[in-house]
Amino acid sequence: MLNLFDLSGKVALVTGATHGLGMAMAKALAKAGATLVVNGNTPAKMENALEAYAAEGIHAKGYLFDVTNEAQAKEHVETIEREVGPIAILVNNAGMIKRIPALEMEVEDFRKVLDVDLTGPFIMSKLVGKYMVERRVGKIINICSMMSELGRNTVSAYAAAKGGLKMLTRNLATEWAKYNIQVNGIGPGYFATDQTAPIRVDGHPFNEFIIHRTPAGRWGDPDDLAGATIFLASKASDFVNGQILYVDGGILATIGKPSNEE
């Protein structure tokens, strides 16, 4: 039964895997046996990331390129296929967010977020999907968000992109399922990362809100994403297609509770 989750011999490419949740998911894939390839676009971050992987006994190959630049991404996907091997798993994790009220957001900023969070995954899926279609096998995991389902102040562009990514996931699954390619998504909730550290302190209003709003009563640990990532990358999910697996501690399952309710 455990063989269903064994990724030995599989090349996994994770975009935006030089830090945060991308790195956590990349580590999980490597520890399940995958040959790890990580993407980033900042040399210093890539160097630090490769050192962090090596410190945990993970040999990762790093490639610097912009996922929104189709020509650049095409060149590097071809190089990875040639130098490392056939890409069996693609995790579209690279993303960004701009917290700006809609009335104050410049169109250029809106377009930038959509370019990174939605067009980037399309470009990467198209480029890697070409090889997967030829080989009649492949796993694509798009990193969505609770904002694929819900709105929140100041994140109109991010929510639009992540909502679009949910539907892109379903459409690619519809087109490519006949080639034995599974396209699914993961929707993380609120996680304890370096980025959220400043607000994850006792007494901070948002910290109190998240703990109270989440049925699990805590922030997610990056390692909480490991199981979902391995499942969607492995044979265990061979008949799962076009689904978004929300790893959110139960937030999307509930309307919430009054602040005075235990």
C-alpha cells in the first residue's frame, strides 16, 4: 500500500521553492523519493535555498527563470528535461500578493499579480504539459488559496487570480485527463511562515482572529502540506482530477462562531 505514495525515480519541478510553503512542499516530495528541481528568480535566495535543502540531505537542482516569461521558461524546461530527466510532477507554487484597496490599486499592479499568479501557472503547465501529453503520464499541482473561494479586503487582484487558477485547474484536467494526466490544486489556509511571523504574536488582532476563525484553533505548520502534496503527486491520486484540496484547518467548512463562544 505504501508503494502508492512512493515517488522514487520521478522528477519534480516546484516553482517558487526557494522559501516558505514552496520549500516545505518541495522537501516533502524529495523525502518521498522524488528527484527535486526548484525554480526561483533571485540568485541569493536560490543559493540559500540549496544550502537549506542540502542541510537536510536533499540534493536539489536550482534553475533561475521568470515563470511569466514564456521564452525563458521554455528554454529552462527543455534544459531540465535534458539535464535531469522527464518532468513527472509540476507544482505551480510561484506567486505574489499586493494588499491594496481596489479603489487605490493601479491597473499595472492588478495585471502584475494576475501575470504571476495565473498566467505563470498557465505558461508552465503548457510547457511541461506538452511533454506529459507525449508520455501519457503526469501530475500537475496548482497552489490555489482560500481566496479561490472567498474574498477579503485589499486582495482583489490576488483573489481574482486564485479564483481563475481554480478554474484553470479544472479546465486543464478536463482537456488532459484522457492522456493520464492529473491536474489538481492545493488551497492552503493561514500558515506559520517567516512572512506571517510579525502578526503571529499574542494580542495581535489578526492572530486572535485566525486562531478563533480556524476550527483547528491554530495556524498551519508548513509540514501540514506534506501529505496533500505527496498524495496529489503520487499514484494514490491517479483517479483524482480537477479537484482543489483545501488544507486550512477547517476554515472553509464553517461559518465561524461568535467571539464569546468557546
